Amino acid sequence: MDPNQPSQPTPPPGGWPAPGPYTSPGMPYTPYGAPGAAPYGPPPRTTNGLAIGSLVSGIVCCLPPLGLILGLVALPQIKKRGQAGKGLAIAGIALSAASCLLLVVGLVTGGFSSAWNSFNKGMEEASRSKSPSSLRTGQCFDDEGSSKKYTTEVTVVDCARPHDGEVTGVFKMTGFEAWPGEEAADELAQKRCETINSAYAMDTWAIPKDVWIHYYLPSEDTWRLGDRSVICGFGSAKDPFSGSVRSDRSTLTADQSSFLAIVNPIETVGYREPEDDPDEDFAANKAWAGELLAAIDAARADLGKRSWPGDSAGPVAELRKDLEAASKRWRALAGAADADAYWEGYDSAWNALPEDLGAEARTALGLTDTPPAGEGTQT
């Protein structure tokens, strides 16, 4: 025998037994799936779901009673089932009990009601705060950035309460491939918004004093982001105003809207009088006088084309006579040969034009018959 070879065990008397079907030299073998099998180790200890729910409900301040109930139900289940989660259940019970106590104190003292009202007020104000670009026709608003070059936030409010402005319409700036510049954008907005405002507030004498055309333009930065909207409206030059200025065809009768559509152009052209005197720019003043003459003649003719109801017929006829007399004076002014002749006819032309533009007819038609603070109107 080779002394380097390991010695072999000596067979027992009778020899080695034959191996059984499910035995091994080490330990019994249990096939996967048989009763008692645990191929991945012992099953983990589960956490009671009600205990988790109790803790969550205790943390969420509006569900403290539910957390208390869940915790009390979870404790006996944990003990009976050998589950984990006792600490969670106890913590949920403690938090829920504290929250319930605070809730009761708040209800008794009124603190909860005050906090809830403050929360609701804050949420309401937040929901009303908007970018100017989100404003829509008919909305009244407060301008939070009126003292800044650009407004970034406005608050929509009830038109019955004091407010800074009212939206009359929105239009898109078109025809520009690139940012046109503030001057060009402002010129376009002034022209388009004047037309939109005139259609929105036809009863111009109902517009409060110191309330004028107002609009929001895209900035160069927002233009790059695709903003092309111009928001038109009326805004207060001084103090906030109350009530809506809306008086369009949807709120007026056919006779009211027809009368205003006929006479309002006289006011509109009147406010376009050139800033330079005839001595400085005679051509511009003469052209403006011709425009006002055309508005007077058009109003006189159109008033005669319609049958006016009831008590308004007489006052409308008187207004037509006044406009006929004014037409003669303005025709002479528009035909002035030079600045001196223009000045000679200037006062008589204005004096011939009825300042009230048919106050009696307006009264008979149910319109505002007195300009704000006894002054002219705004368009």
C-alpha cells in the first residue's frame, strides 16, 4: 500500500447499506413545493396595514378621528397575528388624540373657523391673480404693478367694487416677422383699442371722469415666447372706479345703439384735434376741421333716415337742425385760406356745435344725458 494514499474506511460487518430514494449522506431532502418547504428562507414578518393607516391618518391633520380608530383596532390584531407595527399603531393613536384635542379647542374658541376663513380668502385671492395676458373681455381687475414699467400681475375682481380697469377686448398683433418695437406696437394698440373701446362703451357719457383708454402690450421678451396679444380696456388715471362701463349692442336697444353709433363719431373726431396750433401746422388743423365737418354731415343725414320712437322724435329733429347750423360754420373753417382766417372762424364753429349732442334725445331714449362732471366725454 502506498503510504501517500489516504486510508479507506473499513466496511462494517455485512457491508454498506443501499441508499434510499430520498436520503443523502448529510440531511433529509424535501422537494420544492412539499409541505413545510421554504426555498427562500423563512417568511418575513408582515406589518399590520391598519397600524400604517393609523400613523398616516394621525399625521394628516384633517383625519385624526380615523387615525385613532384604526390604531385601536390594529393593536389586538398585531398581538393575535404576531405582526409588526405596534409602534406605528401607538404613534398613530398618540398623534390622532393630540389632533382631536386641538380640533376641539379650535372649534370651541373659534380659532379653527378663523383659520379656515383665512385659508379660503387666500385661496380665492390666489385664484383671481393672473397675468395680464389671461384677462378676458368684460373682466374688471386691479393692477398690482401699476407703478412699474411692465405689469406682471393683475387681480380679477367684481365690477361692482372699486377697480383699476375693465377689459373691452383682445386682438393679435399681425404683420410683423420680428418684434416691431415699443413705438410701433403702441401706435397700433392705440388705434385698434380706440375702435374696440368705442364698440364696447357706446354710451360714452356713462364712463366716469378720468377713465381713459388703457391697454397691455407684449414686451420684447414675451414676444420671443410667442405672445402677440394686446389687451384693450378702460383704466382709471387717478382713483379706482365702480361699476361696469359696458354699453354695447348686446346691452342696448336698437334705437339706443343706432343713436349713439350716429353721433359718437363727432365726439371721437373732436378729440383728435391736433396739438399744434394752426400757426405751427395749418395743414393738419385744416384737415382735422374737414374730418369733423364730414362727421357732422353724416350724423345729420343718418338721423333723418330713421323713425325715432315716442318722445325722442322731437328732440332728434331739433338736434338735426343744430347740426345743420354747425355744418355751415365748420365748412367755413375747413375752407380757411390761412391760419389767420382759421382763427377767425374757430370759436364760432365750436359755439355752433351743440355741446350736449342731443341731451333731450338721450333722455327720451333712456341714455345718460349728462357728461361726467359736466365735461366732455372719453372714447
